[in-house]
Amino acid sequence: MAGEADRGEMRIKRGYILSGLVMAGFAALLAYAFSQLLQIQKSLATYTGENMVWAITKTERDAGRLAETALTMPAGSTDTADLSLRLDVLYSRFALLADGPQKKYFARIPGAAEIIQRNTDRLPQIEAMIKAGPEQFDPIAIYRALVPMRDELTKVADDATIVEQDHGGAQRDQQLQSIYLIMFAVLGIMATGAILSWQVVSNMRKAERAHKALQEYKQQLEQTVADRTAALREALESERKAKELYKSFITTVSHQFRTPVSIIDIIAQRFIRRADEFTPEIIIDKAKRMRNASRRLILLLESTANAERLDESGFQINRQPVDFSELVRNTCAYHQELHPELELVTDIQDSETFCYCDGILVEQILVNLLGNATKYSPAGKPIEVTTEEDENEFRCIVRDHGIGIPAEEADRIFTRFFRASNASHMAGTGLGLSLSRALAELHGGTLVFTSIEGQGTVFILTLPKVAQHATA
């Protein structure tokens, strides 16, 4: 009996040892599969193929846009500003393709590097065609020169896409093999564990289930608390930003109260001192100026005193269908009246174009841009205001020929209270541009700029469009 018991105990021990070895083997297989997955993940994390496809695709699209711009130029037009801007963008795209990682990547695609270099060499020729004098300027020739470039870049983009598809397929196959290994190892461990689990006492299983349920409940509570805390933080942050935006708006607009009041005061003083010198026509003209200044003051007061626009949901905007061209035209006229010595050149569309926006806030953006252009431009230099539109958006472009913005400070120009180093000696709060961009983004638009120090700055305000029938 004792010998049989010993043999039974030995069989049990052998079973434990065998099960342990089997589980160890499956665990080693599982570890190997996981290591393969980690290697695949590391390879994907450092792989830049998709970025390269994006880079060549953007280059091809920019070449196409430049060609379309040349093709659609009005007959007889010699304005090459838009062509030059798009050519500069295309130069930057090719410069990116010639950078180290991009260059190495496209060198692995047959013919891609030669195509990129060949089209890079074409750019100076196209630039010369754009900068040619009025008699030699030929948009159609520019378009014809760009068509082969666009087609060749399209081929490179297609080849790069195919390379990426092949690479992605190989990665997926390798990943699938690792997943199969993991599944096999997990199933093996589970099967071995099932063989050993009969030795576990039922109350231990119940205790484990109870402990697991308790842990899950604890995690649910922690997740609920974390979600509510995050929501509260987000609400507090939104409220803080809304209040900061409103305070910036109040601060910026309040500086403009003095202008209409000064106009009314000056005209009134002239009436008092030289009442007998004014003819009825002059009186009517002065009265109109006083009424315009009064209306301007009322609009400013409405913008700042309407406190219910700042509530628990943030800074609210009163969207209405607005004639965008008329809004720009009136703002320019008012600015010209304030600065009669200023040469303000406008190119504003005459057709009615409607924008779904808050007219007072959009006017504030334009006032800030015109005010900055006037402040930072020397006397005698014109300020140019242009409006454009396409199917989806309006654009107002304000260009000056002033002191410009230092390149190293361009990324901070929209920061609150920041002022460029070459403008620190001039009066200002540093709030105007920060507020203007925030108001543009509230409308779903953008405010961007380009600048060359010592030559001037161009600000572009973009706002979303609404169809004319929606304004009825």
C-alpha cells in the first residue's frame, strides 16, 4: 500500500512537472511572439513612409495649383503676386524633398530621385517666366511648363503609394503571424491551466471572482471620478478662456471710444467758435460726420456693455447675414475719415456677398488690422485692402509697407501682451492681434500673416461663407 501510494504521489509530481514544463514552453513562445510584436511596433513608430507620400503629394498638388492659377489668369493681366506666392510654396516643397530623410527615401524608388531633381532644376526657368516684363509675360507658357512637372510628380506619388502598400502588406503579414503565435501560446497556457485548475478549491474560485468583481467596481468608480474631474476641469478652462477673451475685447475696444468722441467734440467747438462762417452745406456735412461718429460710439458701447454675451457657455457671438464687401468698405471709409492723410488703396468686390457672422466683432478685427497697418507704416506709404471669395469662404487682405515683423518673433505675434522688438517704442497694449485671431476662430475662420522685416506685412482674414438664399 505504501509503495502504491508512493507511486501515485510520484505520478502526481510528474504531472506537475510536465504541466509546468508545458506552461513554461508556452510562456516562452508567448514572450517570443510579444517580442516580435514590439519589434514591429518599433519599426512602425520610426517608419516615415506615410510622411514621404504626404510630402510628394503636397508637392504635386501645389504644382497643380500653380498651373491652374496661371491658366485662369484674366486676359491681359500682369499681376503675378499670386503666382509668385504659389511658386515660393512650391520652392519650399522641393526643398523639403531634397532634405536628408526624404532624399534617401525617394532614392529607393526607381526614377523618383531623377524626377525630383529634374523638376527642381525647372523652377528657376518658371520663376523667370513669372518675373518677365509685361510684354514677355505669358501665363499659358507658364501653364505648359508646369503640366509635365505635375504629371511626373503624380507618377512619383503613385509609385510611393505602391511602395507603402507593399511595405504595409508585409508588416501586416508579419504582425498576423505574431498574433497567431500569441493565440496559440495563450490557448496552450489556458489548456494547461485548465488541467491544473481542478485542484483549486471551489471557495478559492469564489473568492477570486469576488475579488475580481470588487476590483472592476473599484475601477469603474475611479473612472467615473476621473471622467467627472476631467469634465469639470474642461468647463473651468473654457470659462477662464472665455473671460480672458472678453476682457481682451473690452480692453481693446475701450481704446477706440475716444476717437468718435473727439470727432464730435472738434466739430462742436468749430460750430461754437465760427458759427457765422458755416454754410448750410457745410453744416449738413458736419452733422453727418457727427451722426456717423455717434453711431460708431453706440456700436462700441453695445459691443462692450452687452454683458449677457458672456455666460456659462462662453463668449457668445450674434451671427447674422452680413454683406461682407459692404462691411469692409464701411470700415475702410471710417478709417480713412480718421486718417485723411493716409493713402488707403482698396479693391473691394461690388457684388453682394453675404457672410454669416457677428458684424460688430468682424469690424473689430478689421479695425485692429487697419490700425496696426497705419501705426507701423511710415508716412506716404499706401495701405492696400483687398477682398476675395471662393465657393466656401471670404478673404480680406490687408497689406502695408511698414516696419514688418522680425522672423524670429513671428511665432509669438498672436500671444497676448506680446509686442515685436522693433515696435516696443510705440504705443500699444499687445492685445489687438491676439483678440483678432480669437474672434476669427470663434467664427470658424482664420487670421494668418506673412511679413518681411523692413518691407511690410500682409494679414489675411478668412471667414466661412453662407449661400445668398440663406440670408432671405
